[in-house]
Amino acid sequence: MSVNSLFPQLRPLGRLWRPVAAWCGGVAYPFVLLFAVGSGPDNSTSLRFFLCAVATVLPVALLRRHPLPATALMLAGTFAVSSQRPSWEVVYLLVLANDLAVLSVVASRARGVAIAAAVPTLLVHIASATYFTSGSNVYLRTLVVLALALVAAWMIGVSVRERREHAVEQRTQAAAQAVAAERLRIARELHDMIAHSIGVIAIQAGVGSRVIGTQPDEARKALVSIEATSRETLAGLRRTLGTLRRTGPDAGAEPVSLDPTPGLADVERLAASTSKGAGVRVDLRWRGERRAIPADIDLSAYRIVQEAVTNVVRHAGTRSCRVTVEYGAGEVSVEVVDDGRGCEPADVDRAGGWGLVGMRERVGLLDGRLTAGPRPEGGFRVEARLPVPGPAPATGAEATTGAEAGARTDVVR
């Protein structure tokens, strides 16, 4: 059992220690370098090199979250150490660390941020070279080496970024193709199954409504035909949906479930099973007045929560998460937040699978909005807002027809 689970009030402090530690390490880096260069006897080059190499770990965490301040602190340490005229090994070690920092920024940030990190790096390297070189020829050769090293770091960073963007583009295209193929396949199945049957039902219903007062026998025959056709269509739909549910790498592993379609009312059961089976405690919160919502919105909201909680269990590396369900005016929103390891914005969907793609597809079909990504304070957040249409007035025969249509929909599911 973790300390956060025993003392929930300490969770905000637990989320703050990472950025605080990152800033402390970055600010301490120049001072640690100066101490490392000034420690030991005059001939302890190996000791100074080792201490400086260890000190380069300090700004790494800050570099990941705030690249420009981290680069500035690293350059300040490099220039301060160079002004002490240490051995060339120590200076070139710091130059290498700065070039690697530029590589990281170029690979993960926008071009403007990369230029803002690369240009000061080159200027500081040029200024530092005046302290550990002697003679114009040696100085010029040193500048050429420093410039080529920085250019190489820039090119490698650009290559890494292009490969990453290409991989993201390929995954996006593959997801779009998979969604389009699935839609087309389901549309074909449903069209082949029900188009003719619904046409027959419409014709028979029209005939029955016209002759019900004058020819009761013909109206009865029309109703019998409607019943037979609708039963046949429902049976075919059951077979089609059963086939779709069984399609996949685990086809035939489980029988088609006959349980009722889940909804937000089942989120509590999902939270309990996750806490008991997966060891991840789900803090469930309800906001607003709970009310009945359309079945498709209810199902989609539940599936989004289910997929997001599953991602927490598989990828977050944390022991708890928070699920918030809010019934607002004209919409229902669900939010799943964890304080796990999170990821970079460009790494969303990178772990494999189509979980977030499926969420976006569900939300898009309902004209909703989905937000999914890492949080600044750490962890990951998924929020979906689904519009809920207001009740439409229905009277007389229209109300009866709507109720019968809803009943038929329930039977199909």
C-alpha cells in the first residue's frame, strides 16, 4: 500500500516534487561543475572529468520539460568552467553534453525552439574556445570542430524528428484506413441484411393503413407479412452482429454475450472490478443530476471510461486513477485522470493498439469532443464531452411509433 493511498491529502505534494526536483537540478548544475573543476589536486584531471560527467545528469529532467531554461543553465556552466581554464578533456565533455541537449531539443520541439537553443550554444562554444586554445590556427581549427559537431547534432535531431513524424503519419493513415474499412464492411452487411426487408415492411404498412377500414382481411394479411419479415430481419441481424463480435484474433474463444448493453450505471461495477482484479484503485465521482440519456450516448460514454481505465492499468504504472462523470446542461462528460508516468504529446497512440483511435471514432460519430494527452504536472488525462439532445415532443401515433422503434432497437442489441 502506497503513501498516497494512506494519505490522500499528500497527493498534490507528490505531484509537485518532480518539477521542483528538475528545477533544483538544473539550477545546481553550474555550481556543481565549478565545484568539480576546483576540487582535488592540480593534477587530478581524471577526478575532475568524472565529477563533471556525473554532474551532467542534473539538468536532464529539466531539459525534457523546459528545454530553453535547461539549455541556458548548461551553457552558463560550460562558460563558467571554461573561464577557469581546465583541461581540454573537461571542456570537450561539456561541449558534447551541450550538443546532445541541442539534438534532443531539435528532435522533440518546434523549429523555433530548436534555433533558440542552437544559436546560443554555438556562441558560448565560440566564447569558451578563447580560454583553452592558444594561437590563431589552433583557435580556428577548434571553431571548425565545434561548428561541425553542432551541425551534426542538428542533422541527427532533424532525422530523428522526421522519422518520428513519418511514423505518426503512417499510424494515422493506418487508423483511418482501418476505420473506413470497418465502416464499409458493416454498412455492406447491414445493407444486404435489411434494405430489402425494410422496403417490404414499408410497402405492407402502407397497404394496411389504407385498407384497414374497408378490407380488414387484407389489412390482417399485411400485418402478418410485416411480422414475418421483421422477425426474419431480426434473426438475420442477430446472426450478423454475432459474427461481427466474434471476428478477430480471438474468434470463437468466447460465446456471444447476451447481457444487457452496458452504460454509465455500470461504471461503479467497472471501478470495483478494476480495484479488485487489477489492483488499481478507481476514485469515482459523480457530478450533476443523474438522468436517463440516449442508449448510444450511454454506451459510448461507458466504453470510453472502460478503455481509458484499461490504458491506466496497462501503461500508466500507477496504483490509482480518478474517474469523473458529469451530467451537464445539454451534454454528459467523462474524465479519467491518473498520476502515472504519462508520455510526450507526440507519443500518444505510440504504444500500439487502437484504444484512443476507437475513443475518437465514438466521440466523432456523436459530434462530441475528446481531449487526451499528458498533464503538465505528470500523468495522463482523457476527457470526452458528448452532447445530449433535448427531449423531442411526441404525441399520438408518433409517440407510439417512437416507443415501438425503441423496443425494436433494444431487441436488436
